[in-house]
Amino acid sequence: FPVTILFANADLYISSRLQLYVTWIVFATFLVVLVVTVNYFIQSYTRDQVTNLREKTNKIAQMLTSKVNINAVFERNNTALMYDLSDYYNTDINLYKADGTLYATTNNQLVENKFRANLMNPEVYEILQTKGSSAAVVNETLGDLNYLSTYVALFDKNLNVKGYLNLPYFSNRRDLFRDISDYTVTILNLFALVFALAIIVAYVLAQRIALPLNLIRKQMSMVELS
């Protein structure tokens, strides 16, 4: 009897351990896939933001830096084009003079409420002035809000800096969170199915592994000790 009990316990031990291992493997795989994918979503979303913002900024800069427009804006104080471009591209536009002071903005409320200083971001100004760059993409803050912001130097026909164009981008992160949430639900449903199948497979494998032990247990139970 003690030998039979020993084999019975071994049967239960192997079966339980195998199912536990399979459960942990499936769960760990789920966590790794979820973390990697969410990180990919965030990085991809940020890259798309930067790319779209750069393209929009370059298009607006091209419109502003034509010979007629650049003179009209900075010499004749004609900012109508700036407002038209702001409406067309659905973005705020800030124009700075060559010395970094604010020249015009399509969102006067920011300046009136003193949310934005009348000076250009000093770090960006230094980059564009001293490091030979004509454009920069940076993260800026407005109160408690963090946002992307692009700066592009505007040149006249003689390639002299006439001023700087700035486009802030206040992203709607709810779109990102919705995409992540939808993907997480999909992954949960998929892994629930995989988990159920894994448990069944683990049970079947445990039974097959334990089969020789069951045969030995039956043989031992038939042995009569004198």
C-alpha cells in the first residue's frame, strides 16, 4: 500500500507541475506580447506625429517664403495668408522675427492670457542660430500640457533669415489610448482561447506521461507480500 500511494502521489505531482508550467508560460508570453506591442503603438504614434507635423510645417513654410508672401508678411504686416493657412491646415501658427521676438500668432488668447511668452524658445533659437540647423522638433509645455512643437527658419531670396515659423501640435492622446485598449481586448480574448487550449493540452500530456506510473501502480497493487 505505501508503494501504491507513492506512485499515486507522483502521478498527481507530475500532472499538477506540468499544468502549472504551461499556465505560467502562457501568462508570461501574454505579458511580453502586450508590453512589446503597447510600446510599439506609442513609438509608432509618436513617429507619425512628428512626421505629419514636419510635413505640415514644411508646406506652410513653402507658402510663406515665396518672394511675394515673405515680403508681404514681414514688411507690409499682411498676416491674412497666415490665418488662411491656419484655417486650411487646422493648426495654430506663430511667427517670430529674426531676433526671436513674437511677430504674429493665430492664437492671440495664449499671449493675452500670458500662457506663451513673447520670445521664442531660447534653446531652439540657439540651435537654429548657432548650429546651422534650419528646423527643429521639440517637446514644450503649456501649463500642465506637454506637446510637440516644430520650428522652421524662413529665408528671403538672398537666403537671409527673415523670421521663424512655429507650429505647436496638441495631440489627442485619447486616440492612442483607444487603439491600445482595443488591441488589449483582442489580445485578452485570443490568449483566453490559447490558455484554455493549453490547459487541455497540458492535461492530456500529463495523463500520457503518468500512464506508465499508473501501470506500475496497478502491477504493484497486485503483488502480495508474504
